[in-house]
Amino acid sequence: LYDLEVTCLQATTGHRRRNRLEDCNLCLITAPGSELSTKLEAALSSGIAMVQYRSKDGSDQQNFNEAAELQAQCRKRGALFIINDRVDFALALDADGVHLGQDDLSTDVARQLLGPEKLIGRSTHSLEEVERAQGEGCDYLGVGPVFPTAVKAGRPAVGPELLKQAERISRLPLFAIGGISSSNIHEVIATGCRRVAVIGAVMSAQDPKTAGLQLMRSLTRQSLN
């Protein structure tokens, strides 16, 4: 009976997370820097419902402590909290899931470690990678970089046309990523994609709340049309 209760609880939790994911149209990816907590709080006040913690610098302990602080903010606001790359962090923090790159753990291994109730996202850069990720049992995909971005300086932009094709074949929630801002989001919207993931467009904005609101309004108008 105990095992059955645990299984039912996991299924319910996973279903709730995936429903929240379906409703998300803007994912905020954090960037290291001063006043990160303050910027996140402002961004969350705009209604952003999904945050991915990303940090490639600093010690593990520093990053873990920072992730724990940001997760507490997200939980207070009811936003999904995803860890970039680090399955161990996601497990230790009981985060909502992980986002993996093409060179990270396989989806099968990540799923074995995390269990069925956690979300697993995968970065993709081609139609072949989109198709493969769908067959692996991922919960959502990132496609990009759509436009040139300093975050992935060595990777060429895939452009709106590939994004359009990926949107057509994807059976999963698909987030456009890479160099997206209020000045070019109309090009993303024109592909039929209704979800984006951003870093600088919000994290580097003088007013993260207003920046988040502007992006979400653009995406919401597209969804209603």
C-alpha cells in the first residue's frame, strides 16, 4: 500500500508539473551577476512561470547555495524551477527538473536518477536532434540559438526557418532560445512558436519586470490569434 501511495503521489506531482509547463510561454534563464536575487524577484513579479538556473562559474557550494535561494523565490511565486545541467543539484534541491545539453547525460540515465515526476528538457540545434529528443521521452525542448548570442558564441544561429520546421514536427512544448529580445521576438512569433527562453532580454534589462511583461504580452497576443 505504501508503494502504491508513493506511485500515485509521484504521478499526481508529475501531472501537475507538466500542466504548469504547458501553460508557460516564457522561460527565464538566470545569468551570474550582482543583485541576481533582486532581479529574479522583479522578473517573477511580471508573472514569469518558469525559471532555469544556469551558472558555469564559481564553486559547487556557492552555486548550490545560490540555486537554493532562487528556488525558494520561485516556490513562493509558484514558478517552475529547473536546473541547467546538474542532475545532482536537482536531486538535492528537489527541483522541478533539469535542462540538458547535447553533451550532457542521456535522457534515460537522467530519468532513472530523477524519477518519472520530474521534468527533463533538452537543447536541440537541428531537426534530427528534435526528433531524437522526442523519442527519448523528454518533456520539453529548447531550439536554437535562433539568433546570434554571446552565451553561445561558438555556435552559429539556426535562424527562424529551422525554428518554423521544428515547431511543425514537435509534439512537445518547444522553447525558442538564443538572442531573443523585444526587438526581434516578432520574427519568432511569425514561425508559429509561442514559447521563448531568454537571458539578457530580462536579466540585463534596467527593469526586469517591465521587460518580462512586454515579452509575455507579445507571446500572449500570438497565442490568442
